[in-house]
Amino acid sequence: INAEYGGDTRVIAGIKGRFAQPDIESPGEGFVVPNVSLPSLCNSKYRPGMPSDAAVAMSCRLAAVLNKVVDRTQLCVRPGKTAWCLYVDAVCLNDDGNVWDALLLATSAALKSATLPATQYSAETDVVAVDRDGEGTKLKLNYLPVSVTLSVFDGTTIPDPTEAEERIEEGSVTCCVDQKGTVRAVWSSGHLPDELISGTLKYAVTRADILCSILQKVTGD
């Protein structure tokens, strides 16, 4: 799934799965492992080699969001024995600002389009395998998250900032909102007054409603 944001920001996201043994403390749950990649090709500010601090921070934030979005019990195939481990990979193809919003939009679209393959268990070999002739199951989401970010300049907010705007911003406010208009999380940077942050929520909810409508059309709902 491809998403475009900011000036010319482009992010692509995809999901791959493999079988894994459930955690001993959560035998009835599978795993969701997000990874954000910001390669040097997407912007010269990133260097080849180890993941940048920005990539690590976005991966951690994405993990926190997806932990509430995906019910991991549906990923269990055999309690304590076999479960799906879903790898959610988001790669930035071009960073021209507001990467996080594009990243979450692409990830939500990928999750909404995901189908868990049918499985079959052989008692003789004690092995679980994909049943290629069986009908898969759509991945169920607790809610559909999108993100709305605004940069702050001298008390004025600008939505969907470009990289040039991000370089000179005084701070930013990012709201994670679901398809029902519920604000699920708010992140801010800079020393911003509470009333300014609160004032961005109305715009974020309106903007999120538009994004969710587009997302549902694109994914066929």
C-alpha cells in the first residue's frame, strides 16, 4: 500500500506472516512486529547502516498504536503451540515532510486489506501448515487509525507540513484518530500551551474523517 503526504513524501507498507511459537505468558496470542525504514535514498539526512533515531522512534510509536488496533488472539492457531507472527514493514521512498502521517495511513490500509491464510493441522506430524485450498480470514481491527499532524509557527498551525516547514517549526501536534472520530493519542513537540494543543483536536477529527472515508473506499469497504 502506497501513501503520499507532505510536499512529495511517499511511504509504502506491506505485511508478511510466518508461524511462531506463542509467548509462554500469552499462549493464546500471536505477534505483530512493526518496522519502519528510512533509507538514505529517501533523504540525504539519513545515513546508510544502522537505523536512524527517527526510524527507531517511529517503530516504537507504531508498535504502541498497533498493540491496541490488532486483537492478537485472532492470530493464535494452536494455543501454546502455533501462532501467526505478522511483520508490518513500512518503507519511506521519499521524505519531504510529515512521514509519520503517511506511514500510519499506509499501514492502516495494509492491515485493512490483510487476510490470514487458512491453516491445517496434521496430528501425525504435529505440524501446522497453510491450507492453500482453504478460505482465508480477514484480519479484524479494533479500530482504523489515521494520523493528523500540524506544525506550529508563532501560534499558528499548518497541517501536513513539508520538510522545509518542519525545519523551522516551533513545535508540532500529532493526533491519532479513528474512523468514529475518537482521539486515540496525542503527541506534541516543543513547549506548546495546552490551549493550542486542545484547539487542534477539532481540525484533526474533521481531517481524520476525510482520510478514513478515502481509506475505506480504497480498501473496498
